[in-house]
Amino acid sequence: MKLMVSVKRVVDYNVRIQVKPDGSGVVTDGVKMSMNPFDEIAMEEALRIKEAGNAEEIIAVTIGEQKAQEQLRTALAMGADRAIHVEVDEDIQPLTAARVLKALADKEQPGMVLLGKQAIDDDQGQTGQMLAALWDRPQATFASKVDLDGQKAKVTREVDAGLETIEVDLPAVVTTDLRLNEPRYVKLPDIMKAKKKPIDTTSLADLGVEAAPGLKVTNTAPPPERQGGKKVESVDELVSELKNRGLI
Amino acid sequence: MAKVLLIADHDGENLNPTTPKAVACAADFSPEALDVAVFVSGDNGVADQAAKLDGVSRVLRIDNPANEHCLAAMLAPQIVKMAADYTHVLVAGSTFGKDLMARVAALLGVLQVSDIMKVESDYVFQRPIYAGNAITTVEAPSDQVLCGTVRAASYQAAGEGNSASVEDISVDAELPDHTRFVSVETHKSDRPDLQTAPRVVSGGRGVGSGENFDIIYKLADKINAGVGASRAAVDAGYVPNDMQVGQTGKIIAPELYIAVGISGAIQHWAGIKDAGTIVAINKDEEAPIFEVADLGLVADLFDAVPELEQKLG
Ligand SMILES: Cc1cc2nc3c(=O)[nH]c(=O)nc-3n(C[C@H](O)[C@H](O)[C@H](O)COP(=O)(O)OP(=O)(O)OC[C@H]3O[C@@H](n4cnc5c(N)ncnc54)[C@H](O)[C@@H]3O)c2cc1C
């Protein structure tokens, strides 16, 4: 079976983001960009499925600007066999992303599509579920364990109550949580090898996908400031502060 | 005027504590109707709990064996059928709500607004991005059903002075058989629920082991607090995943939050920034948690926590 993994270019998770003073968004110029950490986990899981002999090919997909090819190169260096770049200039809605992935799923017929449970830039957490809906296939979201068993998969999900296990028929959509695995580091020779692997470029129009009407972002503001920073010298002082504030 | 359908999150016995908060958000629309849909297989009182919530017009109970485990794949086609009568379909942004609502939205062919933290008008909302490090104001199209998840930590639970009617309805939708529930592993605890407790004590990697977490539990029990943890503490296996606080764990807003042996990464901070008073106990005076904590104590937690527990007696 084939596996499809979607990866998104986002501001690196270590960056302390700055809101633009005019409220038009977040500063991304000159900021370190990386693969969304949850997508890295999705890539790693696909590699492990393939290495266990349960898949033959891994296709990495990104939807984004020209520079998003850097993240596809990372995916290829990790071990994806080939990549598809759906080039768009503007930010797209999760529903549009899901339509793109659905069109690619129709074309490539993967046995599983793996995605991060959310992207750490806009934190919307929708694309996987939307793809599953449009594709009319099962969704196993927030996965912390994936066991393949022929045409089925058993997936353990991190839910508020604890750990839920469901069984889904393949093909299915899996979205990854942090504890699914620890992604491997890419080594220099793999980066060199990845340069020779193919990246196909396509567009919404080529795929026959119509962009969904968007959410209009009218303002971006920093969160309310908190006045922190007060230190106490001892446990006794802490106890009296808590008492003074009526907290205990 | 908005007509809101709110999907209840519950475990078959009790409403999830995020649902009364989502009702409070829905009430902010001043809707002409606010109906709560309760999908159950044999009702154990969940619908009655929902009927008590202030602002609710009607509780619609959909009793069907297929609803037993509240799987998104089963519920979504039913909600799509019901959505035709509403302008807004909402759910709390719990793992249940996040899993479910995007599937509903895509089936309806509409977008979703995730993590609504403020309703400015029927189609204008505030929502956080970048783990809450920026707040956006977003405007959704008004010519389609609006699907949304509610950031529960931004709302106070709706009161329980209502007695809305409970109506049994049947929804005729084709349900898939490709998704099956296998099991759920929960860690029952007698401590206050992490998501609603007015006081929470959390431990991080600094606590060092599962056994050492006992000092966290003892302190929590002394002040009747819920217990949380950082991702590092969960990853290291000190405590189960349902205790994780942060961007990818639970987002909470207790009156008092005590962070013990937690460095204060932005992803952890994202889960506690609505807390009333934040106390940090950390032996590293440079730890970023001190920049945001209201009260910081630079100390070894193995000395300070037992002492604090004792002196709070
Ligand atoms: C996509 C993504 C999502 C994430 N989501 C979350 C999330 O939801 N929640 C979350 O918490 N993290 C999350 N993280 C992880 C986060 O970045 C940090 O790695 C994590 O919060 C660190 O946990 P910690 O503070 O317990 O550990 P550390 O950063 O290792 O800090 C341990 C602290 O303990 C102190 N300490 C050690 N020994 C003692 C002692 N004896 N006495 C007193 N203090 C002591 C140290 O000084 C240190 O400050 C996420 C990361 C990513 C990339």
C-alpha cells in the first residue's frame, strides 16, 4: 500500500512570535521556519510502517508557497520516496487543504493518509477530519499508537478521559499526537540523496479544486499582558502571600 | 437572529465539564433558540443535566445504539441532518468536539471556527493562534451554517437554574460501519477534575519520577486541588496523558495554579495563561516560568513542596 503524509511549513516551535504593530498578522520575515512538529511525527510513523514491511511507498505532500519545498526536502531526507508540491501563494483554509488532499487521494489511492493533529501556527486542527469526511473514510485522530492488521488498523487515541482505542477499516485518515513516536534526525547523506528524489508541482486548478470561502482575519493582537515576576524568599512568605490574596 | 445547535460532550453518565461552558458561549449570541443535542444509547440522566443549564431552549435526545461511544464517524451524519434548522452548530473544544466538528463542517461543505474565545457578533469571533501568543479577530461568511468549537477556558459554566424540555427525536441518517470502538482506558481519581478545579498543582520533569509525584499529590490533597503535569512529565511516564496541561493538553483557568519543577515553555504556558494566580517553584532562578508567575519561589522542590504542604495545614 501507499502512504500519503501531508507536511506544513510553519514558524519553528522555538520561536517567540511577534505580532505586527499594525495588527495585520504575525512577523514571519526572517523567522526560522520548520516542518510542523506534528507532521514530522506523521512522517516518522509512515517510515516505521514502511520499514515494518506494511507499505511500499511514501508520498509527502505540501500545500504552500515555493519555499515550502524546503519542508518537502526534509520529508524526502527523512525517507519519503517522492513528493508533491501544491503551489499556492496565499494562506488557504483547512477545507481547501482537505479538498486538495482528497483530490490527491483519489489519484494516488493511498491506504492511509497521515497528518499532524494540528499545525502550530493557526492551531485549527481541522484538516484530517475534513479530509476523512470528504473522502468518506474513517478518521483516527490524536493517535498515540497505530497497529496495522491487514485491511484494518487499531489506533489508540489521546482523549481528555485518557486513552481510547478504535478499529478502522483502511483506507483511513490518521492524525498524530505527540507521543506517537520520536522523529529521527536526518543525516547529511540522506539530505544529499533527497536532492535527487522527485518533487512534482501542481496547483489547485490542475487538481480541479475550488478554494473554499475563507475566514477573514480582520485583526491580530498580542494576548493581554500578565504582570508576573514577583519573587518570594521563603515558603513562609509564599504561605502568607497566598493567605493575603484569599487563595487558601 | 441566531439559532444554535450545541452538541453535548458526555461519557454516558455525566456531561463533560466543558459543555456548560460551551453553553455560556452559545448564550452570548443571544440566540432565538439554543438547542442541545444529546446523542446517547440509553440515557443515564445526561439529557436532564443539559436541561438544567441556563440559556438552553430545548434538549434534543437522540437515543440510538450507534451512539453508544459517541464516535465522530457515527454522529457527524446525524448532525448534518439536524443542521438544516440552525444557523450555528457548536461544540466544546474538548477532544470529542475537535474530532467531531470538523467532520461535520466538511460534510456540510462549510468552514469551521476553532477555539472561539469571544463572540463579537453572530459571525465575528476572537480566537487564539500560535498557542495563544496572538489573538485574531475573524469574520466568517454569514450565508452558510457556522460550525465552531468553543475554547472552554474562556467561559464560566452556565448556571443550573433552568428546566428546559427534553424531547426525543429520531434522525434518519446513513451511518458507516468502517469505524469501531474497542476500549477506553481512564484513570479514575477522587481528586477534583483538572478542567474545573479552582486550584491545580502541576508537576514537571523536575519532579523526577512517578513515585516522587506523591509530594505533588499530597500538596494537592491538602488544598483540595486537581493535579496536572507538563508534557515532559507525561512523556517520561510519571503520570498519564490525561493530566497534560498546555497547547496540546488541557487548557485550564483555575484561580490558583502551582507549577512545580516546570520550566515554563510557551506550549505549557498556553494552557495556564487564564489562571488567576500562578505560583512557580523551581530551583533555577532563570527558568522562564518566573517571568510570568505571580509568585515565584526559587527553591529545591523536594524541600519546598513538603514544607508548603505542612505549613498549609
Ligand atoms: C508541538 C509541541 C506541543 C507541546 N505541547 C505541550 C503541552 O501541551 N504541554 C507542555 O507542558 N509542554 C508541551 N510541549 C513541550 C514543551 O516545549 C516543553 O518541552 C515542556 O513543557 C517541558 O516540560 P517541563 O517544564 O516539565 O520540563 P523542563 O523544561 O525540563 O523543565 C524542568 C524544570 O524543572 C526544574 N527542576 C529540576 N529539578 C528541580 C528541583 N529539584 N527543584 C525545583 N525545580 C527543579 C528545572 O529547573 C526546570 O526548569 C510541546 C512541545 C511541542 C514542540
